[in-house]
Amino acid sequence: MANVGSNTTIIGAGSNAKIINGGFNLSNSHNDIVRNLNFQSPNHFFPGKDAEGDPHGRAYSIEAKGTTNL
């Protein structure tokens, strides 16, 4: 996962632009644009569930906790 700060634009170049087994962490950032990209879902490194039944060890293509204007 690549960390992305506020006020950032990420644009895929060409019709076949994609991210494979990775993505972006935009947590607590603001005013970001991500467009023209295809994502291939990352692998689940530690599949399973925690005590509350929520998945853990999961990797997402875009994580955006606390982010506004994405």
C-alpha cells in the first residue's frame, strides 16, 4: 500500500492502467482524486475473522479512513 497525502491526483495512463496486489492508503487525507485505474484485488495474507467476526489481515485496494472529498 502506498501512502497518499492530501490534495493529490492519481490518474491511470492508458486504457489498460491497473494496480495488481497493491493499492493506496488515503487515510486522514482530503481532496484526493483517483481515476482511470483498474485494481486487481490484493491477496488476503491472514484470512479469518477476529473475536467480533470481522475479517482481519485483509488488504484492500483503497483504504480511506477519516478521508473527505475522495
